Amino acid sequence: MKKIGFMVLWMMLSGLSDAMGAAQEIKMAILAPEGTTWMNIMNQFNAELEKETKGAVKFKIYAGGVLGDEIDVVRKMRIGQVHAGGFTGVGLGQIVPAVRVLELPFLFNNESEIDAVTSQLKSYYEAEFEKKGFVFLGWAEAGFVNVYANKPVTTLEDLKKIKMWAWEGDPLVKALASAYGVVPVSLAITDVLTSLQTRLIDSFYAPPLAAIALQWFTKVKYMTEPYLANATGALIMTKSQFKKLSLEVQGVVKKVSEKYSKIIIAATRKDNQSSYAVLQKHGIQFVKAPDAEVQKLKEVSVKVQKALVGKLYDQALLDRVLSIVESHRKKMSSAKISK
């Protein structure tokens, strides 16, 4: 009887193992350092995923860029050294360049416009990443981007006089710098802090939360308003690694990822807002570009939008994004009038 009982127990455990799949440790890279909002949430995400899959899946998260810049991580994912990652638009754009349409300057006025576009284009991007051998797990976000410098930057001429960092290998920033007449210093994101310390550069662009998390803000004195663009992001996994999971586990991974995608975005937005006060507390002076100068920047940005058609995205996608934004603005305007 004991032998039969043991066999039944063994079969039950085997069935559970077959249902959930063999234990998988998935290597994930993320630029955010330990202790930041993003990493705290990713650790919660990891704990829930392990619980929901009964230990079948656990991420081993490499934080703070220890596996290299995002471009390096994408390369490592393609050869199987890394299985998943949390990326900004720069890394995502190495796989699906059309993601960068979401980071065009002055495209969005507020977060509800971002949500309108990303929700309607989610299935499109899921299909595009699938074609390239990746599974799109959910949107993330770095937030609205400002310019930071060691001297006030309020005009287009001011921009031309600073040593501005440009993310190495980023075609969007390269196109913008060229259009604005700026000569950028191309560096991997992991080299920015050192380059600020050595004065190789004296300015950078980033959302406020990132400027604080990466400690870049300690090396500058000014932040320019308004913000230029929104830095998007997403969680992705290689399709080859995803397929190693059982169908049941795949479903759990997608469900938990979608849940924490929303949590990350909400927390990032909240912390970005509170980060402005932190910057001011630490002596960062906010300077505002005059309306006339902002209009100049916007006019140049429209030219860049058109110039990147056929290079990063097609005209149909650009038109679709602009249409969604315009439609959302009209909807919000009508809602205000009705009140």
C-alpha cells in the first residue's frame, strides 16, 4: 500500500511538473539600478511570477546596465546569452525601428494621449516583434524628457553651444541633432555619468526620474522646460526562450507581465512628477524656453517626422499615430465643453 501511495504521489507531482513545465531561469537585463522604482516593481513582478507558476519560471535580473548598453543587450538576446529585457525606445528600435515614431518630439501633450496611441497600436507592435523573433510582454515608460545642462538653454542657439550627449547608435537623436544644428557627443548610456564628471559633455536629455536614478543630475545646474518628447519602453522576451515554456506558463507570464506593465507605467508617472521637486530641492534651476523658440523647435520637428519616413517607420504608421492623437484631443475637448 505504501508503495502504491508513493507512486500516486509521484504521478501527481509529475503531472504538476508537466503542466507548468520544467523550472526555467530567465536572464533579464534592465538599465535601471537597484533601489529605483523600476527595479522595485520588477522584483515584485518576479516574485509574483514565481508564485503563479509554482516555481516553474523565475527571472534572474541583471540591473544597472551590468550587461551593457541596451544595444549590447539586444545583441546578446539574439545569440541567446540574455532571454528578456526591459527597454527604452532605443533598445526596442534596434529590433523594430517603427517603435521610434512614439518618441517623436512634441508628439504628445499629456499622458492620456500616450495611452490612446499605445493601446490602439499594441497589437500592431506585438505582431512586428513576433516577426523579428521576440515576444512583446507589455508597455513600460521612462517618461517625458527634458534637457539638462550647466548653462541655461532656452533657445535654439543655446542648444548649438553645449556639448550634448547623444545615445550612441540612436538614429532618431542623430536626425534631430542634425536638423537642430547640434553637434552631439555620441556615448553609450553607461558612459554618461563619467563623461559628465570629466566634462566631455556638459548636458544631457532624460526624464527627471532617470536623471536622479542615474545620478546625472548631480553634474548639472539647469533644466529646460517644456519637455521635448516622451521616452517609451516595453518588456520583451526572445521567442525561442518563450517557446520553451509550457502553454500554461506562457499564459501566466503574459498575464503577470500585463499586470505589472500597468503598475510600472503608473508608478513611473507618479515618481516623475515628484522628481521635479527633488531636483529643485537639490539646486537645479528650471528655465523656460520662450514660446517663439518652442515654435521653432516644433517646426523643425515636423520636418524630422517626414524625413524619417521610410527610414524608421512608414507614412501609414505616422499618419495613424497623428490621427489617433488628433482624434483623442477632439474627444477630450468635447468632453470639457459638455461639462
